[in-house]
Amino acid sequence: MKNNILAAILIILLLGVSCKEKSKTKKVDNHQAKEVSKKIPSLDLVWQTDSLLTTCEAVLYDKKLDVIYVANINNAPWEKDNNGFISIIDTKGNILELKWVEGLSGPKGMGVFNGKLYVNDIDRIVEIDIKSQKIINSYSVEGKPQLNDITISPEGIVYASGSNSNSIYVLENKTINILKMDKDGRLNGLLHQKEALFFADSGSQCFGIYDFKTNSSKILTEGVGHGDGVVRLKNGNFIVSNWKGQIFYLDATNWGKTLLLDTRENGIYAADIDYIPETQMLLVPTFFHNRVMSYKLNL
């Protein structure tokens, strides 16, 4: 009888220890899960081009041809000096053709639609036939708009930002219409999405959304510096570049921002960026640094 009582007590003690161990394990697992959920996105430099891309302002990945277009201002950003050009590089940073298309002055934002490359060139939107490598159309904008970024809708409507005019120029059926921003600023980065047009303003240093139905804008977050390029990730979040040399990750659930990169002290700028989702590569044109740099985005 005595032995039975001792055996029962021993079993109870062992069960207690087992439960405590399971409880500890559960707490550790929960802690690890929280750590994973708090993982901060980061960038790792993978490659950079040679320094022949003089004053490279914008990059654009062409998925169909698997190449990257680079808009090179070649010195003065807003002067009609006719020395700007478009380059083509591969996805490993090799320059395939330095002066693929010439005859531009201050090429900046670019967009591709139906075999055509659209490029902002100070006060005109240039249409380039990709196959023939020739400028086939040029759409002039009156005044001094300082055309900057371009984004194109799935239907082929071209939207161009005017930094000096703080306006959006809409090219449709070979005609340009103007949408004036309802807030003061210096409009730059544009990204067309289903819900509306997202923008980065380098003057007010904010990131926002423009609603076509109401012709009104809404600021989503501030403090993104001289906002330049805008890309959206598959998870719905955004990456915005500050021309001065910063890259921000924006969480679309609460519009909080994380600084991914800051190269200002090294004099390396971050102009109109693009992103290759298949390889998670962020392409950064460095303006006066004369290179395109590619970073792996770790999420």
C-alpha cells in the first residue's frame, strides 16, 4: 500500500514537470513568432554598373525583353542641351548599349506600353519605338513644367508629373490634358494603381494618393525627403526614394515608414527607382554618382 502511494506521488510530480516544460516551450514559440512578425526589411547591395551612366535619373525594367532602360541627363537637369541619352543594361549590371537612343536633353521618368518607351524630356513627352530605337512622336507641354516622372495605366494612358507646375499631364489619344494638384508642392514620383494614382512630392516631402473621381489628393505619410521614385510590392506596401540618397519602406496598413538605406554622407543619390519582383531586386539610379546600383530586398 505504501509503495502504491509513493508511485502515485512520483507520477503526479512527473506530470507537473512535463506541463511546465510544455508551457515554457509554448512561450518560447510565441516569442519567436513575435520576433518573426517584427522582422525589419533590409537592403543588400548586389551589383553596380560602371560610371558611364552620366547623371542617370531614372531606371525602368522591361520584363518582356528582360533589360533595364536608364535615362541619362548627362549634366544639366533642366537645360535643352540635346546631350541626354537612354542606355540599356542587363539584370547583372552590364552596359549592353550606352547610347541606345540619343537626341534628348534632360530625360527622366519612363514607361513602357505596347512596344513603345515613353520618356519625359523637360517640356515634352517623347515616344520611342523600342524595336527600331527611334523617336517616333514628341508631345510638347506649354510653359516650364519640368516634366519628371511617368506612369502608365493598363489601358495605355500616360501620366507625367510636372514638378515646376505641380500638375499631372495626361496623354491619351495623342492629346494632353492637365490635372492641377489641389495642394501646394513640387510633384515628382507617380505610380498608377487600380484604386488611384500614388505620388511622392519632393517639395512638401510627403507621400499621398490622388483620386481621379474627386480630383483631390490625400497625404498618407510625411517625412520621405525629396520624394522621387515610387514602387509597390506584392504585399501591398511601397518603397519610395528620396533624391538626396534615402530609401523608405512604407507599410500600407498604417503608413509607418522604415529607412532602408541612407547614402547621403557618401554623396550617392537615389533618384527614380524601379523594382524587379521576380528577383526582389531594387534598382537605384544614383544621379551625379553616374551608376545604377542594385539591392536585394529582404522581407
